[in-house]
Amino acid sequence: MTISSQQVIGELVAKDYRTATVFKERNIDFCCNGDRTIQEACDLKKIDSEDVIKAINKMLNESDMSTDYIAKLSPEDLADYIIEKHHAYVEKRLPEIKTYLKKSATVHGEHNPELIQIRDLFEASAGELAKHMKKEEMILFPFIKKMAKAKASGEPLDVPHFGTAENPIRMMKDEHANEGERFREIAELSNNYTPPLHACNTYRVSYAMLREFEEDLHRHIHLENNILFPKALEMEKELLGHSQKDHIDA
């Protein structure tokens, strides 16, 4: 997509909802005043339209690592990737989506009561995900890095206060399942993130961002449940050995 300063903001956001983030960060209204061009909005805000266009192009051109490459990362590098990519994404998107949903529910909730339910479900998810990620960053992931360091150095591994990595991993997987179920409910309420014909740009962006958030959450959970956690458990098994681990489990 070629971006020019003469493009109409509302039309651009309608084509690719990701551009809404660039406008919101600069306090440019893409909804009620979305009929202005990028240049007109920038002139009013006294900001450089070229900087806005560069930010949009950067966002549109961002690419992710290939799945195969990610799967081959060491456990400690994969933990870092998850924090830098997926945890950072969640932290950035949570307040943004909450703001859009709150506004959409306030304006359209009377005629579209499902928006209020969706807002409440997402608010609950936001709180749980914030706590979930902190537990990973403060407890599980540091232990994974500690195991990797012990494996590389040949030093003995101290048994953690939680006994075995299986315990926090089991908790993380249960919490993943809870959020997956919550987003299945959101998808159902939103007709699989399909806004009604009368929806304004904020309403449409809310649904588009929710869809993207769910897709990222699925990738995030896949990397942990199916790649990182099995690697961590295998590493712990190698370091502690069958007999010690059996003693811990008992």
C-alpha cells in the first residue's frame, strides 16, 4: 500500500486498521473527523506529515521471524523472544483496545448490547493476562534461564521453591485455556469480529484489533505450550535426573 499525505484518514484506517495506532499516538481523530487528509490533520496539529507517513509505512512493513526459526531457538532465547514480541504486544494493545471498546460500548451499547459484554470480557482478560505475564517473567522464565546457565556451565541446579517446572507450567497452561475460552466467547458475541453496517470507524477498529489480538494470543500460547514448555521440561529432566525428579514429585 502506497501512503501519501493526501490520503483520507478514515479511508486509510478502514483499509488497514493497524494505521489507527499511528494516528492515536499523535492524538489525530480517525473516527468523527476521519474525513480529513493526513496533511490537513498534521497541519492542524502542527506536526510533520512525513513523520506520520514514515511511522505508518514502518508499521505496515514490520515482519515477524519465521515459525521454523522461532521453533529452533534455545529455551532461554525463546523466552526472551516471547517477552519482547508477545508480552510487549499485549502490554501495548491492552490499554488501546480497552479505550476503543469503552467508547464503542458507550456510543453503540444501547442498540448493540453485545458490545457491553465484549467490553467486560476483555476488561477481565486484560487483568488476568497482566498477572499471567508477570508470573512468567518473574518466576518461570528466570528458572528456564537458570537451567540453561547450569546446563552450559555444568554446575548443579538448585531445586526451586516450586519443586519442579511442571508446577508453574501446569498453572500457565490452565490460564491459557481460560483466556482461550474467554476469546471464543468474544468471537461468538462479535459474530467473529464482523461489525454491523452502521458501525463507525472506532467500532470497526475495535473489532479488527480484537481479531488481531486473538490471533497473536493463539501464536503466543502455541509457542509456550507446544515449544517452550516441552523444551524446559526436557532440560529439567536432563539436569535433575529421573531419581531426583521423582523424589520432588512425590
